[in-house]
Amino acid sequence: MTYEEAIFYVIAAVTVAGGLGVVIARNVIHSALFLIMALLGVAAVYVLLASEFLAIVQVLVYGGAVTILILFAMMLTRVRDTAGPMDGPQRPIAALAATIFLGTTVLAVTQTEWRGNTEEATVISIYEIGEVLFTTWAMPFEIASLVLMVSLIGAIVLARGEEGE
Amino acid sequence: MRSIGSYETVTFLLAENVWLDALLRMGIVALLVPVGVILLTWVERKVIGRLQQRLGPMHVGPFGLLQGLADTIKLMTKEDVRPDSADRPTFELAVFVIVVPVFMAAVAVPFTSDIFVRNMTLGLFYFLAVSSLGIVGFVMAGWGSDNKYALLGGVRAGAQLISYEIPLILSAVAVAMLGQSLNLYTLVNLQDNTPFIAYQPLAFIIFVIAGLAELYRQPFDIPVAETEVVGGPSVEYSGIRWSMFQMGEFVSLVLISALASLIFLGGWIWPFSADNATWLQVSLMVVKTSAFILFFMWMRVSVPRLRIDQLMALCWQILLPFAFLQIIINGLVLVYDWPNWTLTILSGTAAIAMGTLIYHIARRSGVLYQTSGAAQRVGSVL
């Protein structure tokens, strides 16, 4: 086992542990903290794949911003511990849905013919990412910013409406 | 703008083995940083003492120089008290979540052309991303302590740090646009004739204000305000854990100051040549970084604390639009290839406009901004 593999397994274990923690933890705040752990583990995988830019974006957006907002919302709304497992008649349906999702994911990973070299990670410089993002993929980029703009204005309108009451 | 060339950076190894080399570098940082922090606490008490017409610490050692050491011994031997109702793992891990990102950010900051830990292509971006992780620590400390004041402080810290991160990053983006690079080396090497502050006065002012807020120092010390939330997230911590809060705060103070002098004041190069002697580079960096540190300490004793709604209004209604304005100005100048002095004039005019705007709003309303209903409600919750 090369040391890259060893590092990968450590990171993978941390990520999976974080993911399990999100589901298993009784306390919602603990779940949110485990979520941060899992997301940072994913960032570490990106570093191993030589995609530093993606890794840094992952840390900045998920590590420092999105999860903070989740925590923030929980603290302001005074969440309580969930007493016992939240169970119900939907259990078999949920199990079925989860199994189907897992199967689809595993199938997708194993059956896809991946483009490019899968043996070695290709290093793509930030200049190339920038150039491709603003030329070839300019349209999706603009659409994404439009969607964000709409949601931003929507949030402002909703907040304003509350203020008027 | 001048195109970027490929800058050969000197990479020297402390040991042949890469892992041993990394370990040695980390060891040096881990030894030097606490010493620096102990000295800085003394400097801060002394400077603030002088500014308030006091002497500051005088009794331990010459000019009270050993006061920091005495305090360290006291803090390390003090009992580590943990409240009974605290959420143990969250409470105990929080301090590490605060301190570790600060040290991780230090990895990316070069202090001279030879003294650095890692020369990263995305150094500036990495610094900003990693230092944003510390917010999680404050929120954890606030919630984990099971104390009303700590929780309020933690929520305030989350709100403040996450808001001021945006103008901070945008003003750094303005500099990155000008240098066409995110590598701190390249950015410094581009400033051998003129530091970027001459082209980006608006971005510089925004960076300093947002940096001060990210350091949660007065006038932005809302999360830790003694008279409001009695120390905020750190209220339940004592002994060595409390001193880790202190260490995180002072190391970030040095790092933000060093970053500001690197990307705005020409780092170790300006006003001398690109290949000046190491001692000159070190003294340049020390002088520039200390200037920022002293400025931050000076602000602490001369500006009263803002209210939370005033703080939010300053960030979202003034700093953010002006940061975007700086980016638009840079984009225009770069795309149409206008001469550099147009950048100085446009950015300078905008900086003056922002200054006058803040001054008039503060004058007119007695406070910084007319409070809106929503902000008032947020204010009453926090």
C-alpha cells in the first residue's frame, strides 16, 4: 500500500464517520458538526486528486459558510434533542428508497466509462479553470448566477413582507 | 498592467526527507508562535496603557517585560474548570477548532522571499478559506458552554464573522485581479515599483475595516463585549483553554497584519529592490506588520463599540457595494487597458466617497445608520 492509499483510507474513514454521525447523533447540533467533518473530508479527497481549487472552494463554502448558517438557524430556534428514534409506518418505504439510491450510485460509479486518465490525477491550473468557466461554460455560469439572484431577491421580498405586518 | 512573469522562488529544505522537513518547519512555528504571543500581550497592555496615560505592567522584570511570562505560568497551572451542564465534546474541541485553522492559515503566509512554510499557487485564496473555519469554533464554544452569554456571544460571532468575510474576500479579489495571480509571492514581486495601495486605496480601506471586524477587536468586539456578554464564547473557559482563545486571537492579528502588508504595502520588496538582503526583508516585514498591529491597538482605545445593527449595516450597505465598485473599476481598467493612474484616481475618488458617506450618516443620525425594523428585531434577539 502506497502512502497515498494510506492517507486516502484515513480520509475516507473520517468522511464516512462524519456521514454516519450526521444520521446517528441524537443531538441536531452534533449532527451539524458531524456534517462539517464529512464535508471537510470531501475537501481532503479533492486535495488528494490534485484539485486544490475545488478543495479550497469546498472549505470556504461548506466549511465556513453553509454549515455556519445551519448552526445559526438551529441556535436561534432552540432545537431540542430528539427523544428516541423517530420511527413510523414509513420505515419500509424509506429503506426501499435508500437501497435503490445506494444501488444506483454504486452502479453509476462502476458502470461509467470515465473519460481521461483514471490512473493518475491530472493537474488543472486555476487559469485553465477560469478560462473554461468564462468561455465554454459561460452560459451555465450566467444561468447559475441568475438563479442565485432570483433567490436573493425572493429572500429580500419575503423579509420585507414580514416587516410590513 | 504588467504581465506576470514566472518568478523563480528559492525553495530550500531544512532536511533531505520531505516529511522530516515538514516536521521541522512545524516545530519552528510551534515554538516561535507562543513566544510571539506572550510578547504581543505585553505590547498590547503597554501600548494601551500609554494611550490611556497609564504605565501599563511595570513590576515583573524590566518595564514589566516578564509580565506575559508570569501570566502564562499562571494560566498553565490554573485549574481547567468545565461547567457541569456543558456539552463535553463540543466544549473541549471548540478551542482546537479555533486555534488549528489559524495555524493552518499561517502555512500560506511568506514572511520574506526565503522564510515561509509553503509557497502555494492559490496561497491568498487558501488563507481566506482556511481562516473562515475558525467561526465554527466560536459557535461550538458558545453552544457547548451551556451559558446564555456564551451562546449569545457565539451567535454574534457567527453573524459578524460570516458577514465581514465577504468584503474581506472581495477586497483581496480586487488585488488578485490587478496582479492576475493568487500566489502571494507573485503578488509581492509585482509591487517592486509601486505598492498596490497606490492603485487600490478603496480595497485597502475595506480590507483593513473588514480585517479588524474578523479579528473581533474594538470597535467590532461585539461577540466578546465584556459589558454586554461578559466575554462571549470564552466566558466558561479557564486556564490553558482560555489561553488558547487568546493565542488564536493574537496569531490572527499578526497574520491579518502580515497579509495586509504583503498584498497592499509591497511586503518585503517595496521601497527597495527585488533582491535586497534577507535582514532588510525581515526588517521591512516587521516594520509594516507592526504598523498594522499598532494601528489595530490604537483603534481599540479610540473608537467606541458599534451596536450589532450598525455593524451589519456597515458591512452589507456600505462595505459590500463599495467592494463591488472596486472590482468593477478594476475590470474596466484591465479590459480597456487604461493606464495605471486612472486606477488610482477612480479608486481614490470612490474611497473618499465612501469616507464621506460613512461620516455623513454617522453625523446625521447620531448613530451609524437609521435602524430598520428587521435590524432592530435582530438586535433585540442578539
